Amino acid sequence: MRDLARSCSLWRLPSASEWVCLAAGSFLIVHYAWLMDDAFVYFRYVDNFLFLKLGLVYNAGEYVEGFSSPLWLILLTAGRALGTNYWLLLRILGLASFAGFWMLMVATHRRLSRDEHLNLPLILLTFNYAVLSSFTSGLETPLVQLASAAFAWHLVKPRSRLGQVLVGLSPLVRHELILPWLLSVGWARHRKGAWPRWSIFVALLSLAGWALFRIVYYAALLPNTFYLKDMNWIAQGLRYVWDTAFTYGLFLILPLAGLSLWVLQRRGRVLPQLGARGMMVVLALSVMAYVVKIGGDFLHYRYLAFCVPLLLLPLSGLVQEGVASLAAKTRRWLLPAIGLAAAAVTCFLYPSALDGHPYTLRGGYLSGGVLEDAMTHRLRPELARDPWESGGKYDKRSLYREYRRRRDRHAFDRIVADYWCVRNYEHFNWYVVQSLGLTDPVLSRIDVPNQRPGHRWHLHPLGQQLAELRGKYGFGPGLYEKAIAAGDAPDWIRANREALRVIDRRAYNRHRFFENLALAFERPGRLHLVSPPPEVPLVRVKKLGS
């Protein structure tokens, strides 16, 4: 913290506009607070571990890592262990992440600009609906946005111990952040002639620790969600990037910024830390390339939460240099006017999928295509929450205690195939085949077409077949062998017999290190269907709310 304190020392405290950004952003984060259905995957894992004593599993006795962010799961577990309900906990974590994001943005701006009175990147980000909405939702996006600011701070001050620690933790936030981490290590070595020891130590320690746990507990090298999203869908990925770039004017802002930088350089006005600014763009593009490869996400902006801040931060000081030749009196009113105009315009921008500004939290017509907005989940009755209530009424700990008192916690009341995660969380006593493949090791590897990123509706009837087999032949190693021997297995299970044997042994492993290590290095590969998947119509979103 000393590094940040020095950069915001008494004679360079945050400006009035930066304090306004902190206050307004904090208010809007709570106002826009919402829950995404996928967040209930995390909630079920955490509650199974803490309260039902089943371990870090989605279904009792089935060891599959069906979550994307180990660090986010650790934070949720710590907060939940303190007795906090999820709705309150998510807003606390979102506000804390935003405060760290804001502090790092202010500190980075001080290094990039000779005049701190107009922090244009901070204004463009802290009044942006998509950015603010991403600090809640229940998923790990708050940590992703905090990581983007941490990388920027690390680039402008590579020797900062705080920056190195935060950057070193980033691959534990999401696996694709190992790309910018590797690039940042090389940059620090080039910039200062020394390796960033704290960054390397923290990254290797955290990654090695989780990898060891993953092998011992899940008999795997990568999370289940990696296989679900490991695809090439570049055309959709480009459409996904364009959706955000068009909505918030990035396709105009960034080229104009580049042109302005070129003009300033021709006039002999060189901005501070040009190399660091360039590396911010490189880090953003490294993650963006991965996002484009996998087809992006079905939710507006979410997978670009790391990229957008790093693309806007290089704008720091650009406007000040552009008006530096004007009289001081003119600059005194012009810079605040530019900041006010930027905040006003940014506030009024919203995703094209909506027919009205989301500030009212009322529904609008969604596009019906492959992209959605947070409003889709915010207005569903199962997910609707008042952003200003405590959320205690949604806590399920008393139900867990009663269930454990009455029943064997390993017993299931029903075996279902279902894709709606909030329903599966509510029915914690169900065995669930997550029929979009998020937590199921078989469905995540089946090679079927995507209707939209992360959504393969063709998996649902296959999930129903798995639920029927597991209901008939029980759980544990050899499930599919029993079904094949009885002549009761569908043709796609018979065709993928060897791969399913490996997957089966992983999911029901005995937590023996060397045995699991061998299993982790076995590659079952993608599962292929013998016949074309059943035709499933694209699920289209209808009008929600009023």
C-alpha cells in the first residue's frame, strides 16, 4: 500500500472529479446489482462444502471442477463462512473491488499524466453501465476488472510490490489471464533489467498450489469449463467485440486517440510512459484474441472486462497535452467541461439489446439473438433482488441444518437434467446433470454445434439420457460399462466407451496422488455423436418486465 500512498501523496490527492467518480460509481454499482444464473454454480459448491459437508462438489461423491475462478470461489467461501448471505456478500465484494480498481486507476493516471485534474479513462469507465454492472452478478468479473487496473499499475511501476502481488494472483482469477501475466513478466524484465520476483513467486505458488489440489481432488489438469468453451468461433467472437466497441464508441475513441498521439509527437510533445501505454494495449489484445477465438460470451461486455480498461487507460493525459498550448484560464474551464461531457455521454450509453436505458431497472425488448444483457437475468422472478435490501431472507442455512438432521446428506430426492442453475441451487437435495455442461464432465466434451457462446441446447436431451442411466445404474466407477453390458446405453455412449472410462474414473477418483496424476495426463479428447444431434430450436428471449 505504500506504493499507492506515495503516488497519491498529500500534494497529489485525488481530484474532486475522481472523488465524484468513486461516490457515483459506488452508488450505481449497488443500484445496478444483479445475479446471473451461473453464479448459483459457485453457491452450490460453496454451500456443499461449508454446510452440507459434502466437499467441494456440485453433486455428492462426484468430483468435477465446474467453476471458472478458484480465487473467486475462495473469497466466496471465506465470506460465507463468516455467516454472510450471498446477496450482501456480493455487493460487499463488488464495492471493495471497485474501490481497489478506482485507487489503482488514480495512481496509474498520476504516472501517465502531467495534470491530474482530468482523469478521462476513470470517467469513461466509472459511469459506464456495463462496467458497473460487472462489479456484481455473482461471477468473478469484479476480480477481472480489478486485475486489469493492477496490470496497468504494474506496467507503469514494475517494482511495486503490491502491483506484482496482484498481477501474480491474476491467473487464479481466470485461466486466460496467464497470457498477460507472461507478457508483463517479460516487460518488467526488459524495463528494469530484473525479473519481477514477487509476481513470479506469487503466480507460481498459487498456480502450483491449486494445480496440486486439482490433481489430488479432481484428477484433472484443467477445469471442466475449459473443455466446454474450447472451440474456434472467430466470426462470432468478432461480432462480440464489435458489440461492445460500437455501443460505447470505442471504434471512434481509440482511432482518434491514436491519431492525436501521432500529431502530438510530430509537434514534439511526447506523453510520459509511451512504452507502458503500448504494453497496456498489447495485454488487452492478448486476452481479446482468446475471446475472439472462443466466440466471446452470450452476455454483453463480460468477457471484455479485462480488455476495455486497458484500452482506455493509455488515454491518460492525452487531452491535457492537446490543450496545453491554450491559456491557463481557458484550460481551467475547458478540462472540467470535457470531463462533464464525457460523464454525461457515457451515462446515456446502453447495450443495443435493450429498448431503453437500464437505469430504471425495467425490462425492454431484447434482440432475440445470441447476445443478452444483464437485464435478462435481473428481471426473472427467480433471480430478482432488491439492490438495497440485506438479502437475509434468501439464506438457506436453516434448511441445510434441518435436511442434515432428517436425511442422509448423500441421498438424492430426485435425479434431473436441468440447465437452470438457480433452480438447482434451490433444490440442493437433487442430483443434477447440468444440461449445458457447466458441471458435467461428459456433456462438456461432446462435440455439438453452438447456438450461442456457452449454450449448446443439443446437450439437453443427451443430459436427460445421462440422468436416466445414473438413476438406473447408480453412481460411481463403471456406470457406463454396466449400461453397455446391459444393452441399455445409447449409441454415442457405446462409440465413446474408452473416453468415458477415463472421465468416469476421474469423476469418482479415490484422491490418490499418483493414481490421479496418471489420470490427469490421460486425454479422453472430444466425444463425438454417431448420429446428428436432435434438432433444438434456438431459445429466444421475449419481453421481460414492463
